[in-house]
Amino acid sequence: FESAQKTGGLVNQLMKHAYLFNSRFTFALACCLLSSMTQAAPSPGSLQPQLGDLQAENETQRLYLTLLAVFCLVLIVCLVLLKASRRRLVRNMHLDIDRKSRELRVIQDQVHQANEELRVINTNLEGIVEERTLRLSKANRELDMFLYRASHDLRRPITTLMGLVEVSKLGFDEAAARMLFEKINDTAVNMDGMLEKFSMINTINHEQYECGEIDFADIVNQIRQSPTVSTYASRIRFDICINTNIRLISEPQLVSFVLKNLIANSVIFHSRSSDRTPTVRLTVRQVGNTVGIELHDNGIGIPPHMLPEIFHLFYRGSEASKGNGLGLYVVRKAIEKLNGEIRVESEEHQWTCVNITLPQLEAKTIALTPAPIQAQTLATATA
């Protein structure tokens, strides 16, 4: 109806235009429109089904538009979720790449450090080989000297005994017999002392050690009762000072080797001067976590030019020495095993002072580096 009204209004305007302007074309056009409206104008009963169809079509279009809007909304949501998932995936990939990069840098640092250590080892390898070669050469020289001197020193008391036996065959009185037996006893004692030191060296070089608490008083008492020290006991005054609060975990046998050889040196090489009493003073005290040992005597000392040699194998201060040059060598080897330190100070014909520092050891501790050894001015002659 609205369309018909609009068309009627248009015909009315055209008729007015034809009347006012006397236009036949406009009049003819208005008549045609009026004729078409008269022929095509539907009746009210025929328009009702068309309106229903139009409404159904509109509902269908509205439904399609609603479905399209929902589809677009779902599509947009899916795109948003997909983009967020992609961002999250990219972020995780970046984090994984960063983590692997850090791990790679750590591995690279470790490889670099290993390469640097390998370079240092390769750089020092020649020096290490040379140092070990020198040690081996020194050990071989010591072994050769040891075998040579040991065979010589062992043969000397045996030949002495053989000579005394031959002398006894010539006949002798009681005084000569007493002197002969004294010579035999001295030779046997010297040979026993030498064999004992050989045994000490073998023990130091090869045996396994079980550490325990050191009883210094018991060790010193046993040393004073040994033949070497007891022989001079009546002529020498001993001053022993051992603190009661001492606690040292170390190897008792090696500590005994050190004290026995040092005390024997002080006793054998005591002063023969009549204006002073031969004195040996031993002091043992706790120094922090270590134990300090000081052995002081007023013996004969040793000339300065012999000072650098006193701890060497088979070194004797003079040809007049009755020892075999093993005493201080045993001391040095034992202190090396105990990871200790030794320092020697002396003044010729006046006094000698030996200072030793012994650390606490754990079970089966083995010394890997030589003990620091210092000597100043003069030192005692080796036993």
C-alpha cells in the first residue's frame, strides 16, 4: 500500500506538471502510470500470503545473519586463541633457546677451563718429567752409594772381629784379654747400631704406618735405656721437660726414630771439657695444633763448612767420628714422612739446638713433599 500511495502521489504531481506546462509527454506518462496502478493493484486478500512469505524470508535472513555473526565471533575467538597460543609457543621456544644457550655457555666455559688446564699441564709436563727424572737419578745415586757404603761398613766390623780372633790365637794375659773383649764388644755394638739404622731406613721407606697418640715420656725412657745412651749416662746430665697437656696424633715408631738418633748424637758428641758438665736438655710442648720439640746440648758442634751436608746419606763430620753417617739422614727421612719441620742452630765448641715441629696426622697419612730443613751457624755432628 505504501508503494501504491507513493506511485499515486507521483501521478498526481505529473498531472499537475502537465496542466501547468501544457506538456503532453508528462500527461501521457501520468496516464500510463495510472493505468499500470489500476491493472497491478492487488487486492487486500491477495497481499496477506505475500506478507507472510516476506516475514518468513525476513526471519530466515535474520537467522542466517545471526548464525553468520556467531560464526564470525567464534572465528575471531579462535584466531585470538591461536595467536595467543602461538605467542606462548614462541615465548617458550625463546626460553628454551635461552636455557640451552646458558647450558652451552657453561659447557663452553668448562671446555675452556679443561683446555686451559690441559695447556698448563702440557706446558709443565716437560718440567715435571725433568723433575721426576732428577728425583729418580738422585734416588739411584743414593741407592748406589748406600749399597757401596753399606757393604764397606758391614765388612769393616767383620774384619775387625776376624783380626781380634787372630790376635787371641797369639796368647795373652788377663789384662790383654779384658781389652780384647772390650774391643769385640765395641765392634759388636757399632755393628748393631749400623744394622739398626739400616732397619730404620727400610721401615721409613716401605712400611705402612698406623697413627696413634704419642707418649713422649715412654719414648724418652726407652731411649735412655738403650745401649748407646746408657753407656754415657753416668757422664751426662739429662734435663727432660715434657708438658702434661700434650696430645699428638702421629706415627710413634717414626717419632721414636727421630728422638733416638738426635739424643744419641748429643750423647756421643758431648763436650770432653773439664770445666763444664755435659748436659742434654729436651723440651716438648704444645704449640697450637702442633707439637714443638727442642733438643739442646753443650756438645762439640760442627764447623760451618759442614753445615749444608749434615743430613746427607753417609756423611760424617770427620774421619775421627765413630759413626757411620746415617743418624741425621734417618732423622730427615722420618720427618719427611711425618710432614714435619726441622731447624738446626749451633755454635762450634759451645752448644747445638735442634727444633722440630710435628703436625697432627690422620690414619695412614703419607708425606708427599720433603720436610723443610734449616740449619744455622753450626750443627751437631752425625752419629
